[in-house]
Amino acid sequence: CYFSVIYRGGIQGVPVGQREAAEVLGFTKSQIFFKVTLLQMIKRIVPPMSNEIITLVKDTSLARIIAITELIKAGDKIAVCISGGKDSMLMAKLMQELQRHSDVPFELVFLVMDPGYNEINRQKIESNAELLHIPVTIFESNIFSVANNTDKNPCYLCARMRRGHLYSKARELSCNKIALGHHFNDVIETTVMSMFYGSQLQAMPPKLHSTSFPGMTLIRPMYCIREEDILAWKRYNELEFIQCACRFTENCTMCDNGGGSKRQEVKTLLRRLKRENPNIENSIFRSIHAVALDTMPGYKSEGVEHSFLERFNEKEQEFHAED
């Protein structure tokens, strides 16, 4: 994928002629990355959708997921939710460039919720936003103080409260969508976690309607972008971002979202399995897009559980009717 090559190799992924032209004009390496690479990628996203357009954007992860799933439509006002980590910061920059160069007119609000960050983390978010030229709107909440006072699933409570506050603020700002920075690896890790620890097969769609906030839609523009490419962008541009930043994890330097989390256990497991099967991440990702529902003994849809016996008995009745 062209987009992934750019992340791993910095400006080396840009065609030589365009790279030299950009350097002559005085662009920095970071500016070349954003202005040349993204301009190529973004200009290919044009309405109306067609097979030709989808073919054109197949070599770019962000463009591909936006085109195929129609994450963004003309007239949208999207709250780009920034936590301060690498994923959301990159998403914000990509969405900003997408808006600048796309023929599809839409509005963006770069939304930062301060759930109770310490002074250092709050300053880091503000300085990174300034460095990346992202005009953030910051509002405050007391989520950390509430979540940190519970002994049962504080991370789950924090995540749920964050989502609710972001939806509320986005609606207050007349947004019809919120964008979250979940990436390719989040999708497959969530799938594995749901089986290992949640006793269910549950994935993460690129967009969904909010059940608690009617009329609001959640989109995941980074759905096809791999974490290794995000890390390559971060390292190449020598950027530093905050981690989870709550009291449970703000002293953790090992990983995002804490060194002892179930997600980190799954990350480690997948890395180990990848040594034997380099294609395992792709296999998991593709499997959730090709679920053979007829082979499942049970499934749940819109909160209602269904059994394979429903289909079995229906077929049996059809056979008897033919007799």
C-alpha cells in the first residue's frame, strides 16, 4: 500500500521528481510528507462514488476506507476527537489535509476533552497541536476523578464516560459525526480480546450509528492503517505523545494503555504468532469481513440472540411442505 510505504520510509516513498521539487521550494521533510504525499492521496477522493474511483484509491489506506465505506459525505460536520496520543493526533492531521484538498465539502472541529490530565500532559497536547498546526477546541470534565475512585473496571468506565462526553459536546457544536482514531491493529486486537475474554465474537465496524445520541454517527478513518506505520511516522518526525495518562498508567513507559492490560497481552501474543505466520493479522482482519453466518450455531443481532435451529427448523418445514 502506497500510504504504508510513505509512513515506513518517510519522504523516501514520494516519487523522486516530486520530492526534489518540494525540497527546492524549501519544504521540510515533515511538510513534504504532508503536502506532497497526502495531496496525491486525497485528490483521488472525489464524488460521485464509482468503481473507477474505488480502483484509483486502492493503494492508499485512508483513502480506500473513506471511499469504500463512505465515511465522509458532503455537508458533514465532524468532531475529530483527540486524546493526545499518536493515533488521534495523526488522524487529526490527516483529516485536516483531507478537508483542504478534497472536492467533498465538509467541516471539522478538532475536539480535545481534558478528563483530568496533569499539567505536563495537558501542556504536551497543546504543544503538539500547535506544532502540527491543528486548531483544537478543549473542554474539561471530571472523568478521571470518577473512574479512579472505582475498583471495578475503571478503564471500561473511563472509556464509556469519555465517549458520552464527546458525543454530548459534538452535538452541542452541531456536529453530526465524531471521528475516533482506532486503527487496523485495534480492530484485530478487539476481535481476539472479545473471544478470549468476552466469550463472544465481536469486531469493530468502520462506522456505526449512536444508540444513545440519535442522529450521531461514529466513524473510524484509520480503520485500515497499521500501528507500525503510525509509529514510523512518529519516529521519523521525532514526535512525542502522551500515553493513557490516567493515574493507573501515567507512569507506564512500556506501552499504550498500560503494561499489564489484556490488550497488551493480545499484542504480545499476536507478535509471537506473527513469527510463525506473517499473514496472521491480515487473516484475522479478513475473517471478520467474511463471516459465514450459516455455520454459526448462534449469533446476536441488535441485542436479540438467535440460534442455528431457527434456520434448521425453517428448512425442515420447507422440506416437509414439498413432500
